[in-house]
Amino acid sequence: MVVGVLAIQGDFEKHLSSLSRCSQPPETLEVRTEAELARIDRLIIPGGESTTVGLLLERYGLGPAIQQRAEGGMPIWGTCMGMIMLAAEVEGSSQYRLGLMDVTVRRNAFGAQVHSFEDTFAFDGQEVTGVFIRAPIVTSMGPGVSELARYSDQIVAVRQGNRVGTSFHPELTDDVRLHEWFLKI
Ligand code: GLN
């Protein structure tokens, strides 16, 4: 199994490092082109800047190619910016997005960069530490979407079939349980 990490911008190297620390490290690939996308079995979209990455996905045609792979069933996990990219709607913005999850997100919902923080909460029944950096929240979701975690009464992790979005950054902790979990989807 080859796990791709979208490597246009953002903290993709941290995801590669987390994957390398899994109990059975998968083969990994930095994905920037359609040819690379065609070689992977799963995709992680990292944290970063959603407007920048959206523009580049649109300009270089990788967005439609990701949508096509998603329709073919490829599991995709978006962390922070990645979750914004997966959303159908971004509150107050028409920025480019993949629209692969029936959710509306609010960007920077916990405040600006200076309000970044980390804290623990329950994810799918297990306690995890979430690092939140200008993190989005899910403000509404369709019937096909399930909530996986809340923090401070806000929805911070969702799943729709093979697609997962988390507001926080497991790749910025030592804990690889969420990466291991994603590999089993
Ligand atoms: N606030 C960023 C955005 O809207 C996301 C931040 C992150 O990925 N850490 O794109």
C-alpha cells in the first residue's frame, strides 16, 4: 500500500514522519502531480493555507484528479487545511475546495495564530491530544456524515465513508494512533 501526502504546501513532511513511525510503516509518496496521484492508494491532505493550496489545485488540474480518485473509493484524510479542502462549503468564502464531504466549515474558528493551543479530548472513544493552529470547525453536516470528536462543544473530526477530516494536527505529536487508524480504513 502506498500512502500519498499532498505536498504542494504545508506540513506534509510531518505526516511523512508520522507514517514512518507507524508499527507497519507504509510506502509513502509526496504527491504534486497527476502521475504521482495515480500511484497511491490513500491520500493525506496536510495542514497549510487553504486559499493557496486551493488555487494551485485548481490551476494545475490536480483537484479534479483527486475528486476522481475519491469517487473511485480512495480513502482521504484531511488535517486542518485538509479538512477545509474536503468540505462542500466554507463559511463566507467561495474559495476553491474539493467538496468531497457534505460539511460546512468555519475557518480560524478558535481565533488567530496567537490563539493556537493543544488540549486533550475523546476521539472515537480514545483520549487524544489535539494541536489546533488557526483551526477550522464543522458548523453543519449532512446525514451521511458522522461526528468523530468534539472539543469545547465544537465538532472537530468527521467521517463520511472513506473520507475523514480533523481540525487538529496529529502529525505534530508523537502519537501515531490516528495515522494507524487511517491506514486501516
Ligand atoms: N487557517 C488555515 C486555513 O484556513 C488552516 C490552518 C492549518 O492548516 N493549520 O487555510
